[in-house]
Amino acid sequence: MSWLRGAMTAHGDVVDVELSDGVIGRVVPSGAGVDVARVGPGDVDLTGQVLLASFVEPHAHLDKALTASLARNVTGDLAGAIEAIQTLLPGSTVEDFTTRAEAALRIQLAMGTTHIRTHVNVGVQSGMRALEALVDVRERWRGLVDLQLVALVSNPLDGQPGRDLRRALAEGADVAGGCPHLDPEPHRAVAICLDAAGEAGRPLDLHTDETLDPRLLTLATLADLVGRTGFPHGVTASHCVSLAMQPPDVQDRVSEQVAAAGIAVVALPQTNLFLQGRNHAVGTPRGLTAVAPLRRAGVTVAAGGDNLRDPFNLVGRGDALETASLMVTCGHLAPDEALVAVSGAPRRALGLPAVSITSGSPADLVALPAANALEALAAAGEQRTVWRAGRVVARTTVHSELTEPRRPAPRAEPVRRPGTEPYDAQPDQWEAAS
């Protein structure tokens, strides 16, 4: 048992939090607990820090991470990114995929992420090598960062890629995936992916309508199929860019379909801001899904970082708070809503237990110096402590040395001309004058 002392919650309460057997025991006002007077060896003073539920990354590509300098995206758009990665994947070994994934995991764990759903290319360019690497990484990192592996296959799905999907699900993938909107028969491709997931008894997570073309709206097809079949294993639609290009009445109608089907949506601001809209010289769209209509309809809307310094997104810190900040800036979420989008919402989308600063919750936590939750989100400093099941699994400290500016020069006494001195007569002087 240990205590986290003096932590500020996202709601502004200053509390002491007891950790015991991987969960939160008691949460009491700071200094009010019976045991708080006795400082234990595992106790941590979090005075001046904000304590949050650890972050969840609902959409990553660990097999491609940190390859931006190895595969150049010449055009800067989605087609250019796909072309660039296709030059790299065929020559990548199991060891290459492992090295990339683990480097990205170290970055994200240090930033407070303890669960990641990553899409893994299988089939044409990389065979099953990336999946083999990520299955091994998943098992070795279990309990530090838990991974869900999505089999990401190419097209056409009614050919070899469809067979690759079933093979990947048999060889260790946790979730069925694909990009139906890029298929020659996109609506049929949605059904093929859903059938494969159903046969394997696995969830489905599709790259959905990653385009500004309003004519393509497979999200509606997915919602219709899930609703009619009663698919029971959980469905997530990632990107959903073209929904934002529809008229408001279509956005509302499709959002209500998605909510009724129980489909979660993952918004991916960084990658979509980078890839989308390059052919729109005037009024460039943001490339983000229709966040507000989806939320109004009751859809679980999570937010993810997607790509980390690869041809699909050349930058990124691997920090969920960077994603949350973008959801404030371009998704127009309130700061507290943006924090939920990278913690509570993705937990729901991935079928994970909820985490909160309450008794009985899993002790998956992150603390960082800040006066309040807004400052934690806005400043997003690298100094953080991360707990997984009540155990510290990452601690980053930051030390800054700054040169102080020059002291202000002494103020010189004002020079007064004769006859302009202020009158400072004493009372007896007034009397003498009278």
C-alpha cells in the first residue's frame, strides 16, 4: 500500500489517494486520512501536480513509426504516404518492425499512455512479418503498455487481402481491420470485413472514409450492417473524414445511425490535418470528422495520435495531450471534453475498464506539474510520473537552468527646479502662517 499525497484532480479537488493491490483504495481530502500522517516508503508527494487517468491511444501504427526520414512523402497527401511506405515495408524485417514499435512505446509510455490499439500492415508489402513482430512485442510489454493489434489489410478485399485478414486473425491479431473506402467495391468491402470479424469472434476497427470526397460514405453502410446483423463484438470507425463534408441533415442522420448501432468513432486530428485538403486552395477543410453532430447523437468519440513521425504524419510527440490540444483547437471541444477524448472515451471504444480518481478504480494514472487540468493540457510538460496497476512504470524529470535578466537600474531622484518643491508644512507652520 502507498499514498499519493496532495494531488489535484481534474475537478480541482486536492486529495490523497491510496493505492493497494493494483487499484485505488481510499480517496480523501488532502491531510484528512488516518494513515496520512505516517509517510511510507512508497508514498509520493504530488503537491503542485495534477493527477489524471492514464491515457489510451485508440489508433496507432507502431509498425510504421519513426520512418519519416526513411520513406519520403513526395506529394504530402494520403496517396503519397501510401506510396512512400510501400517502398519501405517490403524490405523491413521482423527486427525492424520490433525496433520501431518499441521505440514508439517508450516515447508514449513516458508521456502517460498505458494502452494502445495499433493497426499492423499484413499481406502484400510486409507479409505477416509486422504481425509476428508486434505479437511478440505485445506479450513482452503486457502489464506496462497493453496492446491490441488490428490486422490492416490492403485491397481488393474479395481477393487475397480478404484471405490475409482471416489468416492474421488466426495468427494473433486481436481486431479485424481494413480500408474499405479504398476498395474498388467499398460497400461490399465493409461487409467482407464484418463477416471476417464475426467468424473469428473479434472486434472490428476500420479506416473509414479517409477522404474529403462527399460521394464516399461507407460509414452509413457500416452502421446499417452492424444494426441489421446485431454484430456483438464491438465496432470502431476511424477517421470518418467525409462525414464532415455532408450537409448538416446528412451528418445528423448518419450520426444517429452510428449511435444506434453502438459504433465508436476515432477522430485523428494530426494525420488528417497533415494529409487532407491539399487540393483545396481556398477555404481548406480541416479534414476532421463531424465531431459535434456525432457527440450530439450520443456517439463515443475518441481521439488518437495515429501516425508518429512517418510518411503519414512527419511530426508528433507521441503525447496524448498533444492530440487533446488539437481537439480543442480544431475540434472545438472544451478542455475537459478533450481530456476525456484521450482517456475515458477510448477506454469505452476499446472495451477497457473505466479509470477515475475514485475508490475501486484501476490504478492506471499519470501525474504532471500544473496548477490545474487546463494548465496540464495547455503546457503539456514532459515531466510526468506514470502508474500501471498501482506501480510506477515511468518517471521523467526535467531540470531547467535559466540566466536571470539584469536587475532594474536604481531610480534616480527627480531633479526639481527652484520654487517647484512640494509644500510639506507641519501643522505648527500652518498656525504660524495664519
